Amino acid sequence: MTKRSWIWGLALVFACGQVAAAAEGEQPAEIQLPPVPTHWKAEKPVGGAAGPVTQDMLNVAVTPPDRWIQYGGNYRNFRHSPIKALTPESAKKLSVAWAFPTGTTGQFEASPVVYGGVMYVTSSYNRLFALDAKTGELLWRYDHKNGENLRLCCGPPNRGVGIAGDLVIMGTLDAHLIAFNRKTGEIAWDITVADYKAGFSLTSAPLIVHDLAIIGVAGGEYGVRGFFDAYDAKTGKAVWRKYTVPGKGEPGADSWAGDSYERGGAPAWTYGAYDPESDTLYWTTGNPAPDWDGDGRKGDNLYSDSVLALDPKTGNTKWYFQFTPHDVWDYDGNTQIFLVDTKFDGKPRKLLVQANRNGFYYVLDRSDGKFLRATPYLEQVNWATIDDKGRPVVNPDAMPKEDSKFRTCPSNLGGMNGSFTGALNPDLGLVFIPSSEACQVFTKGISAFKEGLPYLGGLPDTVDATAGKAYGNLAAIDVSTGKVKWRFRDNRPMMGGTLSTAGGLVISGTLEGEVIALDAKSGKVVWRFRSGGGMRGQPIAYQLDGRTYVAVPTGSFSTMDSFAAGVTKVPEGGTLFVFALPK
Amino acid sequence: MSRASLLLALVLLACKRPEPESPAQVYLRDPAAVARGRLIFVGNCGAYCHSTQNVERDAPSLFDCEWKHGSRDADIFHVISEGVPGTRMPAWKGTLPEGDADIWRVVAYLRSASVCKENAPPAPH
């Protein structure tokens, strides 16, 4: 090889190397990011000055103002704060003390819980935050890594934690139940309640009774066999399971045609109630599956759309009452139940009352389940009337049909819905119920069941919502008579939770993004705050170091907003606002 | 082009078999099949997912002629059959009473009920 050849050869090799390097250089360098943390524990134990949460603390009818330790405020689900400082007059002085972003989209449906000066609040997609209840400082945090392809009919909410001893307990969308040390955020136990890929999920806060964490599954739109479970709160060990649909040969199985009970739904996705005096647990159940095609499941479909009274130690049934036998509208039975001791027709009586999703306000005797009264609490109810035994007399026009044109009221979401709360003021004898006023055309189709897939059988045409005709009310209802005393009307369905105070205030919010306070006696709005996010959360109140706070989770889920009320421009994104009265 | 080449091209063109008609196109001419496709859609797809009112939710409207995963009948069939990973759209293969034939009937129904103009009124169903 000549000298010139060597030079050309070297030049060629160099050029090729440059070309190769340039080509490689077009690829972005791989940046190694550290894994995103999902669990931040407390730097030092928090809330330690307060001892463990005991059964005695949970039993009291009136929870002290320095805490809010149950989703329902107390076992009777009053969501009524004893704070007298929160009045229609003082509400005008509420101002933001602090706010906190969840960093997630989807509906922010939680009720915060406060104990030992610490607030425990969950977000959509199962984030759990421990916050200083006075300042909002983040103390510890856990972001649950849910499994892929969750089976969720209606969004990714979580409605809060239960507190048992020194543990806070959260259910997850992938059907885990997880307990955390409330002081540190350390995980104490983590169990799988069900296989989420079969259609199960957990969205409710657990109810704590006798050191048992009781929680039920969602999945009525997937043809699951519904149930609720009791777990040893200290260890997570399973104690009992209550199926809401009977098995073969069990009582109630003959209320299902053929083997339809095997995929009968009847989820137990909301929160129960407990009467310490009689040691009775009350739990409600949801729709039979498939939702809108009852042809294959002829019969009453027990124990869907019901309330069950049980022994909390064993899960054995004491009595049941079914609100909507053979439901073909997805009316569920699991809106909030209130346990009230009051006069009924002039005589003292222990009542269980509920504004059912089907549009009727029910009054039962909670000692034996006897039906006492049902009255419509909505302005539009046409699917049925209720006879003197409590059984619906169904309007044939309202039955889903292949070519239905009939506007049936209420919509499948209700009325009231189990995803938000009402409140009860025992001094006024009024229960405050947010609701949707919308009708739908229920259409029946062809059902197809496969485990883990939607099992619906029809659809509710959202004709009112699409036409912009869906609206909402917050109604004050006489606890005993069911008569509506006043209504506050909003242009969109009222789907935010409710708080009542001993000072005569009611606090709730709108889908358009306002927190509102009303005079409990008149329904007059006395204060508004523009939160920006639609309200789907459950407000609470508490007092610490002489200062009064109101915590309101805001942030909605566009898909359900559109379903309920028509297309919305309100953006998603959870924000917790905490308001305070001046010292 | 030589005369022979031209002749060959014409022969090949004449022999080219037409694109086979999709089952959905066959069903489109059968009102009973379209009606069944509608009932399957109503029974499984339209409640909390695909609006029949041409309203966009997190699941897209299927009546506006806008397709995210291909607009051929076969593309729509494939999406229904196999699902869309990472979304709420499950795979319906092997689920419907009459199998693939029912999926094609759903495709036919969607074609029949779509309104492609802007400001489309609610889709009939």
C-alpha cells in the first residue's frame, strides 16, 4: 500500500467513525431517573399525645369537637358537628386557613378524619395523606400503586379511612385493604380482599366496630357476587364474610331465576351504621346484575337493594328490608342510612331513615325492620308508588324496553347517591339531602357475561343531562314525617357531601365549583366560596386550640359530571380547602 | 410501453379480484342484523362508556365518524375484539352470544347510526 493509500484509508475510517458517532449522537442519552417514591414516612411520630382510638370513643353519640373519627361523624351517620360557633352569622367570617392539592384527577370523594391534631385524608387513586390539621403541613404520605386495568364503572374515588387503635385503614381500587401506623405512616398490614380483575374494587372507608374493620366491595356493573367483610383491625385476619346474594339452596336463592344468582351483583360499596345499644350493624346493598335487563333474573333478587341488620361479631342477619325488589334501573339500596331516636306518630321510636336512590325517603323501625313510611323527596318521581307494606307499585311505562321513549325519574344515579353524604341535625329534626333531579330513558339490550367485563344489559339514556335539563336540590326533610321543609336549587345536580352544625349551619357545594353554607332553618345561602373544582367530597368541622375549622375536599370527575349533568368545562384536580373562623 | 406490456396490464387489471366485502357491509343490508347490533351495543357498551348521545366522555363517541384506531370495518372489529390496552376498553372476543358475528353486527350498527356532519344531532339507537 502506498503512502497516499494509507492516508485515504485512514481518512475513510475516520469519516465512517464520525458518521457512526453522529448517528449514535442522534439518539438521546438515556437518563437514569431515580424511582419515584411512593411512600414518605413521618420524620418523627405525629399525633402521639392522643392515645389509641377506642370503642368507647367511637360509641359516643356526640363526638368531641377536637376530632372527627368516623366517615359518618358518629355511628348514626349524622355528620353533625357539635360546634356551636359555626352559625349562619359566623359563616360570613370563614376564610381559607390552608389548602392542599392531591395531585390526582378523578373525583375527590373523601371525608377527612381528624384525630390527635392530625388529619388523614385520601384522594382518588388511593393516595393517603397525614396533615397537620392546623397548618396543613404534610407529615406522611402513601401513594398506592394500583394494579393495571382496574375494573371501575364510575371513576377512581376513595372515600376515606377508618381509625382503629393506632391504625388508619384504607381500601384500594385494586381491592387491597391496608393498615398504617397513624403516627409514622408505616404499613402494619396489607391484605387482598378480592381479585380486582374479576370486577371488584374498594372505594368506601371501613367502619370500625369491636376492633373489626368492616368494608364492602363495589362491582355491581361487573356481575360480581357482592359481599362485605370483617377483618381483625389489629392484624388484617379475616373474621367473617357476608355475601349479599345467597348461594345455591340458601334462603333467598329462589328469588333468582335459574343460576342467575351466581353473577347477581348486589355490591356493598358504601358505609354502614352501628347501634351500640342493641349491638346491631346495619349495611346496605346495591343493584342486581345485569343492571338494566332483568329478564334472566326474574324474581325479587334478594338481597340486592336492601338494608341488612346483623350481629357485628358474626355477620349473622337479624332482619332485612328490600327497597327495590327486582331493580332494573340501577337504583341500588346503598345511600347513607341514619339511625335516629325520635317520635314517630307521636310515640318515641328507634328509626332507621334513608333517602334512597330510587327517590323515596324511607322510615323503618330499626329494631325489627318494620316499614313505617316512604315519601318522595324529589320533585320528579314517576317510576313507582310505594304501597303500605313498603313495596313499590311499578309504573309499567318505566320498565326498560328495547325501544323505550319514556322519561323515567329519577335517573339511575338517583336522587341521592351513595357516593356523597347528607347530614342530620337532631335539634331541628331535619335531615339534609343533596340530590340530582334528572330523568332518563331506560333501554334494554342484550346481556353478555364474562368475568371481569361490564355486565349491564342496557343503558340509561341521559336525555335530561344532555339537554341541559338536569338540576339539583339540597333538601331539608323532616326526619319523622318525610315532608320537605325547604329546598335549595342549583342549576346542576347537587353531588357534594354535607355537614351540619349545632350552630344551625349546613355546608355543601356545587358541581360548578362553589362551596356554600346555608341557614339550616331556612335554606338561605349565607356564604359562598369559589373553589374552582366541582364538589364531590364530604366536609367536616373540628376545633383545635380554640380555633374552628371546616375542611372541604373539592374536585370532580368529568366523565361522571357529564353523565349526570351534561358536558362540563370545570377541570378536574383535587384540592382540599380548610377554612377557619377568626380566633 | 410495448403493445404486449399494455395487453398484459389490461389482463391483470381485468383479473384483479375485488376487495372482499366485510361482514359488516353485508349486515348493513339486513335490518334485523343492524337491530341486533344495536341491542348488543345498548346492552354492553353505552351506559357508563360510549355515549349514545354523541357526547364525548373519557370513552369516545362512536357516532361521529372519527376513529382513533383506524376507520376500516376491520379496524373497528379489531378494537372491539381485542380491546385497547391502557384504556377502559376491554376485549370482547369470546364474550358475545354469537361470537364474531355479533361484533360485526355492532360494527354495522355503528356505521348505520353515525352522523358525520359537524354539530351532529344525537345518534339514533
